[in-house]
Amino acid sequence: MYVCLCLGVTTHTVQQSIDAGARTTKKVAEACGAGSVCGRCGHTIRTMIEASVADPPSRGPDRLRRRWGRPPRDRP
Amino acid sequence: MGDAAMSLVLAADYQVPDFDHWWAGLTRDVRRLPGLGAHHIVVYRSLEDPSRVFVTIGFRDRGPVDALLRSPVMFSWFDGAGVEEFPPMFVGEVVEKLDLGSPDGSAVPAATAGTVMVAAIAPVGQLEEMRDRVHAAADRIAASGVRRFWIYRAVDDQAEVMILLQIATEQQAQEWIRHPDAAAAFMSEAGEGAYPPLFVGHLVQAIEVPED
């Protein structure tokens, strides 16, 4: 899905920024540009940050694969 | 697949503070949408939350997605709905339209105002495996009330899909939400992170947009 209409930034790219440590909308904007123009995607970005804080990327790439549609290795 | 199957579809799930006002605004905006190359707009309204809508817009040509999203027309679309915060947007193309038929064997009638629909946007893992599972379970899915099963693949993530289900009754739609068929278990991923929760609603109107 596309989060930032102004720059065409996707959820995948935003999630990568969050998992790399961006924990505020400002940090996400610095990392990937999402929300840096009109800022009207801020709610979605905050939702993604909150979801990541609640479900931290302790399993790294496996979690990304699960979240973004690539089955983890331990799943059939 | 025909040309329509390859055209771009944009979808969003969002809330409008005043549906009636938005509906009037939508009618005005339709006249401007041809500039984007849209050929139809389909509006669904949630059964549980009357301010929640699910909108799909089909485009004639598959132009650059970035240009489409940042178009002033797109911004005015949300402004007209009183939407301050933009929802995440699904952009994809249809890969399958399954007509599962009616219990009596007759063809499924075209969707009309009031037709019940369930929508989901979620990661699906391997799309082809999911399609195989759906095909294998087609009879079972039909028995649960699903009449049409449409699958769209996101252009930005080959493993992300939007599913639109036309379902016979509200009760069967609610049951599907609670217990989706095992072949569509991925729908339980809807609502995680940026993904909108499962949507169950009815068709308000499918609007054909005239060409320029």
C-alpha cells in the first residue's frame, strides 16, 4: 500500500525505516521522505510505529516477511 | 484477461464525517476525475459504521502511480470528503474474477445497490498458492454464501492482495468475517499495522465515469 501520496512512499519502505529505528514521524520522514511534504499521512505512520512498538522486530527479517507477505521459514 | 483486467485499480478504506455531504461532493468530483483517466468509481458503505466507506477507482490506462497519487485531483477528492488524514492506498490490478454461481446453478446477478460485500487488504504469502487453495475450495466457499471472489495484486508488493467478496446475505458476510474459509485464512492479517480492518458493507453505487 502507498502511505505518502506526495512522494509515493509505500508501507514496505516506511516499515523498513521503522525497523531501522525511526520511532517518530519526523524520524520516518528523515529516513524515507514519507510525511515530509504535506504531512497528511502522519496518522498511518504513527499507527505503523505503534504496531511495531507493540510487536518489536525481535525476529528481524522473519517478522518483515510475515508482515509483508513472505512466509517465514518456520511456516509450511 | 481482457483490457479491464489489466487496468489499474486504486482502493481506500476511510471515514467520512458526513456521508451525505460527501456523496454530493463525490458527484461534483466525478466530473473532474476523467482528467485522471478513471472509468469507474465504486462506493461501499460499512454495515457497522455508517461513516466508514470503501472506495475503488478503476483507471483506463496504467500510467505512473506516483503521478496519479500526487495529483491535485486526488487531494481534492479527500478534501471533498472532509478527510484530513490520508488513508493508505492500495494500488493494484485484478488477477482473477471468480464467479462461483448461485446455489440453484444460475448465474450470479450483477451487483446492485445493497449488494453485500467483504473487502480485505492483506499480505498473502505466495499469490499463486493462495489462488490454488481458493480454486480447490471453490465449492465450499460458494456454500458459505460467497458469490464472487475477486483478487487484486498490489503493484508495489507482489505478495499483497486486495480481496473483494460478493456475499449473498449480511449474516453470511458476518459469519465470513468471524470464520473465513481456510483457503482465505490470510484475511486474518487484515488490520495489522497499516492494513485496514476487514470491511463488510453494501454497495452504494458503481459510477461509470465518462471519457473526456
